[in-house]
Amino acid sequence: MKSNRKGASPKSGLAAVFTVLVLLALRALAGDSALVPLQPKLPAPSFIGTPKDLPPGSDVEPTPKEPPPPLMIPKDARNLAPEAKLTTSDKQATAADLAKITDGDKEATDESVVLLRKGSQYVQFDFGAPREIFAVVIWHAHATPRIFRDVIVQLADDRDFTQNVRTLFNNDRDNSTGLGAGQDRQYIESYRGKTIDAKGARARFVRLYSHGSTDSALNEYTEVEIYGRPAN
């Protein structure tokens, strides 16, 4: 007796394989886009609260009584700063000095801080290839409450910052650095650092500016973390 059931056609088999591949691809994409809270390891606090005496006319963010909600970033993003090549506008700074900016030591001690000369200075990170950048976290010196002036964070496609330059943060309200007047507010340094949302921008270079602080004419960095992943 002959069976009435026909074998599956080659076209239907290919369609089934194609469907499975599409589902796997969509699942992979969904996994890559899953967001998790950014929770960098924090150093010990060296002071609590907002200082009573702020410079006259300062437009300063109030110190939150509770920790702010964490920035959400893709779960596969990681701190890329330690693998970047660091340079600076301060020609007297050595490679050993700059290495302290990404060594993981964020404590409020003199040994943890890198000192750059007076005036407007920058540190620059070169990842060697484009990256998707989601967050930049900066710890300037935070042993005592102070405000760093003219803090600017920029991205670019070239080391001279002439191609596709984008500004993520700028509190240089009077344009004394010459990069345009910023709209962001000043803030008081603390053990929490300053988290800047980069929104997944694609760039090879990250540059951070400052121009001294209310405590010192020098530019001081304790640690910088840059969270991202390879650009597709």
C-alpha cells in the first residue's frame, strides 16, 4: 500500500533553516542590546555633603542626598581606558605619570593623583580603532571639596581633533578654553566621580580638558574610566 504522505521539498527545508538563522540572529541582537546599570567600584569617601563656602556666582550642581540612579549601558560594555594610549598637552608629564590615570587606584591620597601643569590642559585616549562609547567617568582630586574649572569632554575621529568632533560635556560657560561656550553646570568633586553619558557615540579618540580648580591652579586627575565596546 502506497503512502499518501509526500517528502518535504528542498525549498521548504531551506525556508526552515533560514527561519532558524533569523531567530538566532534576533536573539543575539537582543542579547547585545540588553542594558545593565553602570556600577563602577568607588573609593572611600573623604568628606560628606556640600561645602558651605562656594565661590561667588558659582552655578554648581547640588550634592544629591541619595546616590543618583545609575546610567544604563549595554551589558557587554567594559572599561576600555586601561588599554588606550594616553597622551597629554602637558609636555612635562611622563608615561609613568599618565599610567596612574587608569591604574584602578581612585583613593583620595596624594599618591593616587596625577598633577598636570597650570592653564588649560587635556589628557587624550587613543583606542587604536573606533569604539562605541557609552560612558566616561572622571575622578579629579577629591580629598577635599573643590570645583574643577572648564571641564570639557570631547570625541573625535583623529588625534588632532579636527574630524567629526563631538562634545559630550562642557561647563566652560565663558569660552575661556576657546572650544565654545558650554551649557553644563559646575560640580563638586567627590568619591563618586562624574559620570558622563556618551550615548553609544562612535569614536577612536576621547579628550578631557580642565583648567585648575578652586583649590589649586594645577590640573589633577585620580582616575578615568571609559566604558564601551568595539564598533561594528
